[in-house]
Amino acid sequence: MDPIVIVGGDAAGMSAASKFKREHPERDVVVFEKGEYVSYAACGMPYYIKGAVEEFDDLLRVSPQEFVEERNIDLRLHHEVVGIDTDAHEVTVAAPDGEFTQSYDQLLVATGARAIEPPFEGMELDGVHTLHSLDSAKAVHAAMRTESPSAVAIVGGGYVGIEMAEAFDAYDVDVHLFEMLPHVLDPFGEMVAEHVEDHLREEGIQLHLDTAVDGFTGDGETLDGVVVGDDTYDVDLALVGVGVAPNAELADEAGIELGETGAIATDEFGRTSADDVFAAGDCAEARNVVTGDADYVPLALTANRAGRAIGQTMAGEETPVGDIAGTAAVKAFELEAARTGIVDEDDAREAGFDPVSVTIKASSRAHYYPGAKPIHITLVGDRESKRVLGAAMVGREGVAKRIDTVAAALHSGTTVGELEYFDLSYAPPFSPTWDPVLTAAKVLNGKLD
């Protein structure tokens, strides 16, 4: 029997390989990875650059040797799959010693995503970086330590931009953050964004909102400025973090269907339009738990869950990859911000809902317990069904995990009234008697009624 073949050796790919191999240790599993790293913590890269993660190797979760020697997976580094023939059930692989074909019984495409590189003038200059691979993290880390820049620019106010503002600030340099939208962290909503922006300014970050970057200037081949209209800001290093795009070209060229998002279309088990071909991770769509529609939210847990489920399905036990709610959290210096589901009312209406929202301020702990901090929560529900649709929150403590309560409510189709009476834990050091999430639900339920 032909082996299970997996294209891509990060979260989804290695999770699938490991799960399948546990179920069928006698079967061959071949993983082709075009780079030199597998199973690494990409989300930890800003903290490595900052210095909070001291050693680069700490970002490597499982070594290639462990996959080969302990899990008996045929892992081949520096092997790039350049073609898929779904009729012949084989892939074409470009290897260091030449090109060859490999037959497969079942195939998983886990090719991930790449950093979007806008068509800015000067993107090729030394000193202009993106951040989506371990090599890019090493390059930025080295530049901050060896080149000692006095001013840096961040283009993009999303997750990477916010985390890198804190990372760069640790080097005592001037940090400029440029965002073309009116606010940072657009998926988190205006309320969260405004709190984060105020805090960033308090920390000395120079925000340029509603400001589109036109390009970069250089002294020879080296960056020396960011161009915004008629203005040029002197910087020694720039990080472009404007989002990612799915690496779906390999699947597309093979005739595998892509979804409206541009990522690979899949069913509830991760199957694609081609027989015996699955897709998972940052290259694939998933179903949104609130709308029921295909969505593209490339996050680490989504990739790990889907890979594990597909490994189980390929082993013979059909396992859904799970729906997504876009649940996310980000650290901005001393603030925590989090979101899940649908936060924007216009987005909710576009999805067919009649949204109602409330924003409340509550305490992270009992009011009398030392160290209590304010938490601001926006909770959104549907007027007709009374379902919880989503939430966003921000505060100095107790935010990043509280969002999980709302995420759980979304996955179970909970109404706002039901959420109001969830039996959540209480002790003065951790929460008021009525947890902020319960208080938000209580206020929203009253508005719905």
C-alpha cells in the first residue's frame, strides 16, 4: 500500500502524521518539508526578538530527529512538493539531489501561509523585514542586537504589529507604528482598539493611524526612511506586518477547489474536492461556528486541531476538524485584549443577524481585594434568536482566558439569557461574585428583552 503523504511539516502536518502513526504504526508516513524547521512556535517569535524567550531553540517544540527516531515518521527536510497529480495519486518533489515522484494512498496539503508583501517601493532594501518564518525572526533578532537601530517602523496594526511594538520598545528605540485603518486591531472592534491605542501612546509608541505607507527609501541598498505622502520618517529598520495569505497555489494548480477566501475549500472532515486529498492549517478554510459559512482565520490551535482530526480520519475513524470562532488574544505591554465570534454589528447584519450589543466596565477581582483592575467588555447577541454572537474585551488582567467562556457559549449555541446564569468560579482574588462576563450577559439580556 502506498504511504500517507503530507506536504508541510508544521502544526497541521506533524499533528496529522503523529496521530496517524499512533493509530497505524505499521504504515508508512512521509512528510515533505521544504525548509529546515518543523513543529515550531511561530507565535513566540515576537517574544524571542524581545528577549523574553532567551534561546532560539526554545521555539522548536519537537526536533526532526524525534519525529524520525521516536515516532518513526519518514520526515524529509529541504524537499519541496512542486506538483500534485490527483488522478495518478502522486506528488512531484524537488529535492537537493533532483526531482522525483512519490505515490500516495491519502494526501494532506498543509502548506501554511506567507506574509503579504505589499508592492511598496523599497521592499528589497536591507533593513526591511516581514515576520512569518523562523529565519525572519532570526534576522530581526540579529539586527536589533548587532546594528543597534535608533528608530524602527512597523507597518500594520494587527497582532504582529502590536506584539512587535512591545518587542522593539525593549531596545529603547523610537518605535513608529503605521496603520492605514482608523484603528489598530480591527477584528477586536473600536472599543478595544481605543484602549490599546491609549496604552501604546503611554508606553511611548508613536502611532500613525489612518495613515497609508507609500514605500521605503534607502542609502544605496540600506533602508533609511519610511515614505508617507510628502513626509519621510527616518528609521533604521522596518517590519511589514500587514497580514498573511494562504499558500494555496499548489492545490489550485492541481485543480483542487479554492473557497471564496482564497484558501483551500474543505468539508467538515478536512476533505478537499479531490479524492483522498485533505487540507488543514493556514492554507485551508474552516467553518465559522456562528454563521455556518466557510471562513479563513489562520491561528495555531485551528491548525493543530485540524491536523490531529485529519490524522484520525485518514486512520479510519472519521473525526470533524471542528468549527472556528476566531477566538484570539493579544498582549499589548500591560494590557490584554481578546475577541471571539462576531464583534462588529455591520458584520453581524451582513451574516443575517439582527445584532444588539452592550459595552460594560467591570472589575477583574472583588472590589475590596487588592489589585483589582477594570475590564471593558463588549458583548453582542441576536435579537431574534437571543443567541450570543461574539465578544471583545480589554483590561490589565483576567481578559485572555475570560474570552474562552464566551467562545464556549458560541460553540454550544448558548443564548444570552443562558450565559447570564453560567456557573462560573468565584473567589475574591480572581473575580467579583458576578463575573464580568455574567454581568455583560445580564445587561445585554435586559436590552434584548
